Amino acid sequence: MIGVVQTFGDDHCWHPHLHALVTRGGWDRVGQWAPVPFVDGEATALVFRHKVFSFLQAEGLLSEERARLLLSWRHSGFSVHTSVTVPRDDRDGLERLTRYLLRPPVSLERLKVGEHALAIAYAARCKPGLQASTAAAPVDPKDFLARVVMHIPDPRRHVIRYYGAYSSVVRARRALAAVGGGAAPAPPSAEHEPASLEWKAARRRWASLGCMACPVVSSTLNHPGSPQCGSS
């Protein structure tokens, strides 16, 4: 799983959530792929809520009484979206999805700056199949910047995390096993990994990507042995 923390909503309000690419299945101890045909979004949301509350209680940030109150709510306040799937051979679709996961809080296509930069209009996001929305009401540039600034992560704060087969620990173990001649399962995306020179060049271009603030949706990344991917 690759998780991306995002804090903004469509109108730059404070809306923390998580986007993740998740395999629709996993590998057992002998490297055999075990697919998962269905992910229950409601059940996953309940598990996610339990994990969050347990973490907050362990950190002393949530009392047991308040946790019981939150658990009594008719609507949990948590949701997991699982309808987005990417077939294993759809590399273009996977790229579009990852671009969405890493999108910055401001889209220049939706941003209109008034004469002499005295006002800014930020149009609502137009959903596919719908006509473009009417022009947004003008906003004071300083107010607009104040909305955006709160979504800039602190220095050295990690907003992208890797779990399972993609984690640093697992990749290090594979590397050690390869050096020692031991048998180790191939990395999930080995057949699509770029050549070493291309990879080094891509890393050198990191600075040109600029500052990316990161967007709970989880979308699955498919392994060559799995039938399809999904999102949660």
C-alpha cells in the first residue's frame, strides 16, 4: 500500500483524509499471490475508525468517555470509497490515478486573477459529464493565500508512506537476499521498473516538480498475478 495524506477539500477547507494505492490481494510466505475479490467499504470504515480512536486514546488525545460518545453517533464520520479500480494492464489509468492522489491544493486552470491582482476567483471543480460551473465569487488574495498556506506540510514532514511489499524494510530484505544469493520474491512492479540510468535522471528532476501538498480514498495497484485493482 502507498498512502498519501491530504488535508484540503474542494474549496481549500480543512478536510484531512488519506488516498492510497492498495493491491487487491497479497503474497503469502512462499510468494504465492492471493487475490481479494471484494472489499466491503462500510466494514473497512468501521475498522479504520477503531484504529484511529485506539491510536488517539493511546496518545492521550481522546478520553474513553469521549470515544464512547463518538461511537454512539448514528453516522460514524468515517467513510471509505472503494469503487475506483485499475486493471493490471492499464498503465495510463494508473498514472492518472496517482496524479490525482498527488495533486496540489490549487489548480491553475480553475484560478482566475483579477486586474491588478486585487481579487481572485477560484471555480468549483467540474465533474465529468457536467457543464462547467458558473464563475466563482471573487476572494481577497490574502484570504485565498491564508486558505492555501495551512495545507503546506511542515518541513521534513512525510506525507507519503509505503507499507507491505513497498516498505523500505521489505525492499531492504529483498536487496540483502539478492546479495546473499537467497531466494526472495521479486518486487511487485519489477517488470515495469525503469532502467537505472532513467531512474537516476528522474530523481534528479525531483526539484523541478515543485512543492506538492498531498489529498479518505484508497485505490488498488495491481500485481501481474492479480486480476484487478480497487480503491478503499
